[in-house]
Amino acid sequence: MEKPVIGFIGFGEAAASISEGLIEEGGISVFAYDIRPRPEADGVHMKGSLEELLAATDIVFAAVTSAVALDVAKQAAPYLSGRHLYVDINSVSPVTKIAVGKVVTDTGARFVEAAVMAGVPGYRHKVPMLLSGEAAAELIDCMGPLGMVMENFGPELGRSAAAKMFRSIMVKGLEALFQECVLGADKYGVSERVLNSIADGYPGIDWNKLASHLIGRTAIHGERRAHEMEEVAETLKALGIEPMMSEAAAKRIHWAYDQGLKEAFPDEAPESYQDVLDVINKKAGFPPTRE
């Protein structure tokens, strides 16, 4: 099978990580377009517009922020045709995925809804994805030989997004809970003791390590993760379920983002949640606390 020409709309961390892995597989061309100026990565050719990107590519991965996923599909629509396979990997609600799918398929292009089910940097192009849509099998045939790990979740749009959204209630909910727990416990210098005590009741998990991992991920991706929880809340509302916990998690994660954590940790997640607390304490005028 001839290797496809691949494009990314949006070239943030997810797109950069996936493209890096694909290029290492060898023998493919990768193009990207981002509204923000981006330096060309090794093997990635940046285009100056959506029109230029879509003219050069066959399979297009939309990897933008959740708030603009539908708008981006509408902007891309005039340049899509029957030769395109448009893959939306954004963390948005099932309703939004279905709306994006309609915009895309109305142009004659094929559409695949993809839900990214783990952190991209650790897996790169091999990050597990759930796929929905009639063209899911075609995408797997094209990208599977390049090492991508994709599961066909059926033709019905919305199901992969739903699996992603409801998983996020647990993952991002834990992030918010850990933040609030150690923010309070830190004031008395008992964070480690509290988390060790939790481990007594829930053995088999290093709760201090998990706290550092989740709080660290929030530190560098807080804005995106908060928006995802807002998408979760909208998903629940559409089902007639009041999103009490999801809205609270979004609020807490937004709060953490507003503490300037992205500026303190621009590229790599901090090693310890205590590093995050030090930044928050410094902004509030409190001395750093270490147990």
C-alpha cells in the first residue's frame, strides 16, 4: 500500500509528538499548519494556510483546542474533497464530534472520530486511540503499518468521544482532588503523611507518586484539561445529568492554571507536586513548605 501524505491542523504537543514518531517509522511526508508561528520540526513541513495544507495532504488530523474544533472543521470545509480523510482527535463532546463529522462529510470527504486514550508524549504515534465512523477501518489500514495503535469502535459517531469524556471524569477528577488535598495539607506540613495514610486503605498504589504525576500534568496542560472537563459537563447536561463533580474539577484545574504554572514549567512537568506548591505559595507570598 502506498504510504499516505499526512497533515496536522494545529501543531501543539500532541501533533508534534505523533508526527515525530511517524517520521521515525520512515518513508512518509508530514505537513502541518498552525495559526501560531511554529518552527519546522525535523521532517515536518509547515504550511502557511489551511488551503495549502489540504492541497498537499490526504489524511488530515485535527489537533486543536476543544473550543475551536467545530470552527476549524468549518474553515477547512471549502478545501476538502473526496480524496481527504479527516480525523478529529480533539477532546470534545460526542455532540461536537457528530457536528464536525457532518461538516466534513457534506464536502464529500471521509470522517473519523478519534479519542486519544492516554497521554501522547509517553506514547507518541503509538498512543491508543478509539475510532468511530464508517471510515475507521480505512484509517487503520493506512496508519496501522506505521505503528499507530487504533481500535475500531464501530460506525456510530459519538461513542469514542463518550468513552473519552467519561474516562476524563475519573482522571481529571483525581487531578482536582489531589490538588485540593495537598494544597490544604501543605499548610500543616502533612501532605506526605496524608497520602501515605490513603495508601493504607488502598494498597498497591504509590499515592505520593500518583499525586506528583497528575498534579504535574495539570501544571503544564491545565488550560486544555479544564476545557476538556467543561466539555464533559456539557456532555452530562445533554444526558440530563447534573455535572456537579465535573464542573467542580474544571473550576479547580482552571484555578491552578491561573497561578502561572505554565510559565514556571513551560516544557516539562515538575518531578514533584511540592514543586507546584512552591510556585503557588510564592505567588501568594507564602514561604515554600517542605516536609
